[in-house]
Amino acid sequence: MDHENRVEWNIDVGDKSLQILEPKNESILMRLRDKLKALFIRVRRFLKKTWDLGVDDPRRVYHCLKVGLALTLVSFFYYIRPLYDGFGGNAMWALMTVVVVFEYTVGGTLYKCLNRICATFLAGFLALGVNWVAAQSGHRFEPVIMGISLFVIASVTTYSRFIPLVKARYDYGCTIFILTYGLVLVSGYRVENLMDEAMQRLSTIILGTCLCIVISMLVFPVWAGMELHILISSNLNKLANSLDSCVYEYFSDGDEESKNKIEDYRCVLNSKASEESMSDFARWEPAHGEFSFRYPWKIYIKIGSSSRSCAYCIETLISRLDSKNRVPETIRHHVSASCLRLSLSTSDVIRKLSTSVFSMTRSTQMDRAVIEMKNAVQQLQNDVKSLPDLLIRSHTKHELLELIPMVTFISLLIEIASKIGSIIKVVEELAQVAKFRHTEDEREIQNTLAATKIANKEENMKVLQINV
């Protein structure tokens, strides 16, 4: 019997003969059970992640419900006979409009709705005009005129999308303009009552966009401006956390909390696209809360850019953590206090900037914090200058390569402190343009100054009356 390519076990039994035992095949039911168990575990993990996503931010769930509500209301134009008779088969355009324009934020929804309405109006009337001119030229030249106009309009509109201003604000409108112009122009060659058909489609599109705007603004609204406001403030706090954790990790073994916060700066580096899109959407939003209609959202982009410049320095600073063991202990101990002081004062300034942006207030404590940061920089520079004297007094010899990592770390720390100045300037610009209110401390100072001026005026008036 041929047993090639098979696993065999030879066992010697009592009668000196050999008995061949073949491996048993694994049960099909057991395999199926294991596969079902693995599938169940994957589905359970997916459902848990989905549940956690909704728990972390319930507004996502509200957005899904809002989209469902809008689609349900629009679908009644098909279900209810009088409404269907009024709009006909074009009621489907309202359903399509809801699907493509309903965004997570109010600004995003307004951006798409207004772009869609304006682009549909312009493209529709332009296509009707070209269609009328083509019809007057005769049946022979009508498709030629239509084809040339479609080529020119599509080419020019597509080229305009490369213009930065148009791309930032009207990119979606350009797309809808090309689509509407092409549909109306081409369908006009076969449809007789083109004007009636176009007006019905336009009315359903307006209906869908208005419904989206109303639901987006009145039912659990999510404002893009508020999202940007919170994001900028949160990113500043994360910069301070990363800076504190990095310096603490460099001069000590650190703890679990500092190690978890040391990577917070990455959120700042990865938020550029979100900041720009939120800023573009916020410009379309009406006044809400403490934000006026023409609120200076562009300044938030400047704050984000300055924050990223600081975050890149922190990233380089964190990359120097591996070199801390190559620095002599005497040198590390000599500059540790001044480095920690500079880190704490710098992070304190960043946190105060975050609080100022978030609460939209000005505080006199900012000036004190900036002075403390400058003093810490001066102290650290003095400690670095005194390093040669320290080495002479300690009678120790160190190679230059041993000192370079420490000097590099200190230089980066001072560079971060200097970059905070640009963030302070931009936040001050925002405070002036947006008219941030004063804190209680500053109000008391201003009231005292005002009372002093009034008292001086009264005293001067008395002196003047006496002289007279």
C-alpha cells in the first residue's frame, strides 16, 4: 500500500508487528464553529467602535437623524397626490438635492445650498437663451451652435476652478453650473416645453435647499465657526501639554501621564485642512452666539499657522530625547532648573492664550506671564554662558560632542519661546478686531483710571473757579 505524501505513526504492539495510525481529519463542524466565532468577534468589535463613536460626539447621531428627516419630508412630494400633480416627476430633483447638499455643519450646508441655487439659476437661464438663439438659426445649425457653446462654457468654467478664490468659495457652484447648463441645453433639443420643465426643476431644487437650511439651522445646529473656535483653542492647549511633557521627560524618567501627552502636538500638525475648510464654511454662516456676521475667521488661520510653526519646533525637540543619556549628569543638573522654569512659563503663556481665545476675553495676567517667560529665557542663557566655568571648577574634561546634544536642546527650547511671540501678536490682532471683552481685573483697573480722571477734572474745575 502506497503511503507517500501522508503522515504516519508507527507503533510497536505486543506481537512485534507494526500498526499504522493515520491522523484524523478535523471536523467540518469545528471549522465552521471557529469561523463563526471569529466573525462574531469582528462584528462585535465593529459595533462597539460604532457605539463609542456616537457616545463621544452625539451630534453625529443627530446629523444622521436630520438627513433622514429631510429625505422623509421631501419624499412626501411623491407620496401625496396633490403635491405630485404640482411638481410631477421633477419632485425627484428635491430628493437628489437633499442628498448632495446636506452637510454636517450649518456653514457647509449653506455653502452648498447657495452655490447650487445660484449656479442653477445662472446656468438654466443661460442655457435657455442659447437654446432660443440656436433654434432661430435653423434645424441644420442648431446642434452646431449648442455644441460650440457647451464646449466654451464647460472649458471656461472648469478653468475658473483653478483660481484660488473661486476654488475656495465657489468650486461646488462651478460643478453644478456645468452640470445644469449641459442638461438644460441638451434636453432642450428634444423637449418642446423646455421653459416649463426648467421652472419645475428649479422650484423643486429651491424647495430641497430651503428644507435643508431650515433643518440644519433649527434642529441641533452644528456651527462651523464654533467648531473652528474650539479647535484653535484646544490645539494651543495641546501644544502646552507636549512642551511640558517633553522637558519633564528630558530631565527625569517621566510618568505615564506625561508620556501620553507628549504626542499631543501631532493634532496641531494634522489640523490644517480642517481649519481651512471650517474657516471657509464659517464665512457663509449668519451671526450666531458671540460671532457676528463678518467675524474675522481668517485670523484663526493665522493662529493655526503660527501654532504649527511652534509644533514643528516641539517635534524636533522631542526627537532629541534619545540623546539625553549622552549628556553628562553635571551639565544636565546645571541647566535643569532653568529649562524647567522656561518650559513652565512658556506653557503658561500658551494656556493663557488658549483661554483668551476660547473665552474671548483679555487679561492683564498675560503681560506678567510674558515677562516671566522672558526672564526665564535670560536665566537659561546665563546658565549656558556659565558652563565653561562649571567645567573648570569641576576639573572634568568633556568632549565637544558630549555638549552638542544639550546645547541643541536648549536652543530649540529658546526658539519655541521666541515663536510664542508671533502667536501673541495674532491673538492680540484677533482681540482687537473681534472686540474681546475685558476680564474683571482689567475692568477694575479701567474703572479706577476713569474715576481718577474724573476726580482730576473736578479738581481742575475747582481751581479754575477759585482763580476766576
